[in-house]
Amino acid sequence: MRREPPQRLAHYGPLFFPAGMLTVFFVVPFATMIAVSFFQRQQGGFYTPAFVFDNYARFLSLFFGKVLGFSLFLAVAVAVACVVIGIPFTYLLSRSARKIQIVWLVALLSILSLSEVMIGFAWSTLFSRTAGITNLFVWLGLMAQAQALTPSFGAVMTAMTYQAFPYTVLVLYPALVRLDPTLTEAARTLGASPVKAFLTVVVPALRNTILATLIMVFIFALGSYLLPQLLGRPQHWTLSVLITDQAIYQSNMPFAAAMAVFLVLVSLALVGLALYAGQQRQAK
Amino acid sequence: MSGLNLSHVTKQFGTFTAVNDVSLSVPDGTFVCLLGPSGCGKTTLMRMIAGLDLPTGGSIELAGADITKVPTHKRDLGMVFQSLALFPHLTVGENIAYSLRIRGVAKDVQKKRIDELLAMIHLPGFADRSVAKLSGGQRQRVAIARALAISPKLFLLDEPLSALDAKLREAMQVELRQLQQRLGITTIVVTHDQREAMTMADTVVVMNGGEIRQAAPPVDIYRRPADSFVADFIGQTNLLPVVPDGAGRASVLGEVVEGIALPTGAAKGTLSVRPEDVQLTAPGHGAISGTVTFVRDLGGAIETFVEAGGTQVIAVCSPRNRPDVSVGQSVGIRLDPATSVVLAR
């Protein structure tokens, strides 16, 4: 189909509404936040308009550096875990009977209807000493005594992976369904075992989809602030937790804004880097 | 015994029998075409030979070893798929060398083999190209080269040429046959195109309803079909009823034809006569009488449609022997027992 470029201003009409929404609900608040991040904080919870770098300077400390580093590490770990579990799962799902696919997809979609609070408390119950899964292990004879698995890094990872998993599957599913099933059969006739065929054909053929999924889950996980608090120790708290703390409990809006801007910039830089690396490999 | 041997191979999907008790022996170095209409079980049979589907009964032997339950990747075969299934993320050279890479062959050996195979398929210097940028015929050749990279014991092709246009397909048929003869590799091709099967095969295996109806060299399949399905499926044919007359002699369309007898032990039969073997003469003198209903001049051949005893008989002549007939004219039909076959079913 041939598409004419828009000739008159009226042709851009359909774009006005989304552009307006984006401006009102994204550009304006974000711009406000950037502005506030340079404001001068007043003792007692207020701030006055100014242009100072104090807030950013305060952020450049070992403590906040560690928190930022942990936040990025956690987001990357969740993204990798989701993709590593999600690809074989979605691959098997896309090759199974239609009925089974529907049941699984409905179950996964229903996870999306759960709020982060519910997911957090459900997992903290499951990981508790009194009512948790370790009681089941004791009953099965796998463990001697029930124990608490939370708070811990593992609990945070598990709940966050659980929360992001449906998105992972939903992004991977169309690509895997569209993948020609004869590709793996061809690999098998050429001497690759099913696992090797999966690793040498399915995974590389889906490289771009996998990269997109990693980025999506990474950004999704970077914003998480409730699950680390519910299931982790203070050293497992993310930058988002500190931002909330500064904004709401310490009433230090300029500093919270500065941290948020910094987080956005760092994640944008990482995404850009990932895309650039992907393109480099594509070009090769 | 060497070569490929199928004995009593059966495949059921639920209650549906896709392949029913098929036994076939393919000697080393022969070219076999599995030919039949869609749904006849030919692709399922090939997938079982490749190990992509497991038979529900029977056994498959390759070079003397039972491979019925050997997984695909341990069968050392080469297969070309209908979709070609070239790996989109690999270059032409990497596609061809895939089976070598999987087997851990050294890089320089791989490179040498790629060059050899690219020369064989007349695409030298294509190693670093992306498969997405190839034409249909080139992709076809790359798929063939990839399947042959390890010099497999068995070369399987599932409807390999169906995606190509008619002219290229004819050229590739000849090329594929020449390649097979040069390499002397045992080859099995699945096709629904009888012309393709006749061009390439040493043995044509005609299948229908999950069973082998006839396995024979192309000329025999054409000249001596085993039953009316084969006669009708391969080329054009006239199937005429053969019934006994009052004296018990075989009669075709109301005339007793010298040299044609009923099949032994059968009350009636079917006579298969190729249109080019039907002779049109003047009516009477013991010829079957009929009326011309249509004449079709195709330039290279002239088809005359004759209605005789309620059955339509088609006669084909070359333009040099153009019959002097017109629609509505009464003509005689002569059948040569030497070129016609009486079939029991």
C-alpha cells in the first residue's frame, strides 16, 4: 500500500489527542520534577525556586552509589531470570495444544490483575516460618525444621520475577508462535539434539525479541519499591524505596526529584547501550 | 542388507491411519519419488524415515541397522524441507556449515567444505551473504548444499521445488537428478507432481490412502499401471469398462477386441488406454463406434473427444497425423492390446 505523507496540518489531527495526553501527563510532570531537582530545600518540608546542584552533589556519595548499583543489579537479575525461564517456557507453550495454551495464557494474564501489595503479602506468607512452604518440605521429609525464607534477597528476586513473568511471556509468545517450527526440525536432521537445536536456532533467531524483552523487564523491575520492602532487608532496598522515603517521610522533594532524574538518566543510558550493542551485532 | 528398508511401517494419529503397513526396499544409490495426492501419507512416511515422527508399528532399517527409534540427530541424514527452513540468523556459509559446526569439525575444514559445496551448487563466493537476500532458486540450492554438507547416508527432500516457478522447477529437477547421479547418494523425494517424479526417479512409489499402490520405474508406472488409481493419477488415461459378452469373451464398449482378455478370475475389469494409443479410423470393420463431441487443437497436440457406448474416450494425435474429423461425425476407435492394460480394480 502506498502512503502519502500528510499534506496539511489537519492531517495530523489524529495525533493531537495522544500528543496532548503525553504533554499533560508525562512531559509537564517530568519537567516539573527536573525543575524541582534544582530547587533549594527549606528546613520544615518546603522548598524555594533556585538553581543549585546541592541535591545532585549529595547523591554522589558511596551510600547512594551502592543503592543505585544494587537497584540496577536487581533489575538486571530479574530481567535475566525472567528471560531465562520465559524462553523455554514460552517455546514449549507455543508448541503445545491450543487448549493448554489458552489455560496457561489465561492463568498468566490473571497474575496481572493482582496488585503488587497482594503479590508481596502472598509471597511473604509463603516464605514465612509458621505458614510457609518449608512446612510442606518438612512434611515431605526434605527438611528437618520449618524456617523463614524472608526477608532475603532470594525472596525479593522470586516475587519480582513472578510479577514480571507474565509480561515476559506475553512479549515472547507472538515471536515464538511465528517462528517456523521446521527450523528446529531442520537443525535436528542436521545433527543437533533438541536442546542444541533450541540453543543454536531458536534463541539466536529471536535475538531482537529477547533484547526487547530484557529491556522491558529491566525497566519494569527498576521501578519496583514495594516488594523489596516487604520481602527484603534494608540492604535489599532499591533506589525507588529511598526516593519514596525522601519524598514522603523526609519531605525532601528536591533531593527525591534529583534521585529520580538520575535514575531515569542511568536507565536510559543502559537501554541505549543495549540497543547499540544489539545493532552492532546485527551489522556484523 | 544395505540401503533403506521399510517393513510394515504404520502410523496412526488417534483413530486416523496416515500410513498403513508400508513395506519398501530402497537399494543404495537409487533415487525414489514418493508420489501421491495430498493426504496420501507420503510426507508422514518421509518424516518417519527422518525420525521426526515415530511409527506406531513396523521397523525402518538403514545400512543394515535398525533405526526405528534412533533420534533424528543421530541418523546422519540430510533433509530439505518444503519451507527450506534456512536459518535466518546465519549467513549462507554458516547455514551450509551448520551440521559441521554441530559435530565440532575444525574451522578450516568447514571453510573448505563450504567452498566445495558452493561450487557444486554454482554459487561460488556467496558464503558471506545473508540468506534473506537470495532469490528462490538460490535459497533452494543453499538448502540442498546444507543438507549434503556431511555427505549423509540418506538424502530426503519434502516437496523441495514446490515454491519455485514452473520454468525454474523444471531446470532444478534436471539439476537435482544430475547431482544425485554424480554423488551416488540414496535419495527420497516427496512430491505431488507426477512430471517431477517421472523426470527424476529411478523408482516411483505411488501412494494413496496411506498405502503403496505401485512401486516401479517411471516407464512401467506409465505403461503398466497396477490399478486404475495409478493409471489415472499418472498422466492422462482412458479407463474403459471391460465386460464379458454372451459367449464369455471380453468386450470393450460393445466390441470384442482381439488380444484383450478379462483379468483371470474376475467378472469384469477396467481397460487403461493412454490417449496417444487410441487410433481413430473409419467406422465399422470391427472398430468400436463412436461420435466426435469435441476437438481441441493445442498446437503441439490435437485432442479428439469421442463418445462411445456412454463413455468418453480421448484420442491425442500429433499435428502431422491430424485426424480428418469434425464434431458430430461418426468414427471408429481401434485399441492396440500391446499398449493397453486390463486392470482388476
